[in-house]
Amino acid sequence: MKCEKCGKNEATTYYKETINGQTREMHLCADCAKEMHIGADFENAFAGIANTMGSLWGDPFHPFLGSGSLFGNMLGGLPAGGLLGTERKCPSCGMTESELRRTGRAGCPDCYHTFEDILTPYIRQVHGADSHLGSKPQDEAAPPANPVTELKAKLQEAIQGENYEEAARLRDEIRRLEGEQK
């Protein structure tokens, strides 16, 4: 899609503003967006945070991630001991133990079995258990019984007890309810 302002470059920025109920939408190239000062406030506001986070996650020996830190202790600290080529590898995705410790993420479902000794304590610490116990719905009251069925049982009792007036009343009630259900 071409820039809606200059019509020359490829649009890389989508801009939408609503003022007093009027909405304006534009697709702009980087130069036109910069010229209109669109996106600059966002970039400036978060530049400091982005630099801090970049240095935090980029440095595996940062106090937040290194051994002695919360996350470092959970995954056994960094770096992993696979320096002599004896490092474990997931047979399905090829993820290594050092990669798991560095990223803190399993590469596939089989990683949970391959690196079970590393992941189980971590999962217990984060989730409070190492297996999902699930949940069940609250006990619900028994669904209402079919009133016709109950009336038919009472009708049989009335017939056996030779209470024919009650039986006739129940029969009429059953017919009325069955007629409503159809």
C-alpha cells in the first residue's frame, strides 16, 4: 500500500485519531510520519525503557537472570555445563540444555520429558504443582424431573389403591401437560 500523503513510498505506519467524534485514518510512509511527528512521542516515551530491557535480556549474566537471581536459580543458573559436547539435546526439536537455561522456554512438548529434571522444580516453583489437577464444575442441583413421569407414577399408585377419583384427576393433568409439550 502506498503512502496516502506523498503517494511515492510504501506505507509503514497506520495512524488513526478521533477528535470530537470525527475519525481520521491514514497510511503513511516513514518519512511522512516523521514529518507529521506521528509516532515520535511513542518512540521517545519508551526509548529509555527499551534500552534498559534490551540490556537486561541481552546480558545473560545480568543480576536479574544470572545465578543467584530469582530466574537464574529457577533454571539452575547460567551457563549450563555442556561445554565438552556432552550436553543433552531434545530428540524432536534439537533444543539444547544450555539454550533452555538461557531462554527459559521449552522448544516443543518433548522438551518437557527430555529436560524433566530441570523443568519440574521450575514448574513447581511457579505454579505450585508439577501436574495439572484441573477443576470440576460445582455440584449442580439435579435437573428438574419430568412432571409427566412423576404424575404417571402417582397415577399407577392411585389405580393400585383403587382411588379412582384421584386417578381421573391425575389422568387429566397428564393429558393437559402432554398436550402442552407437543
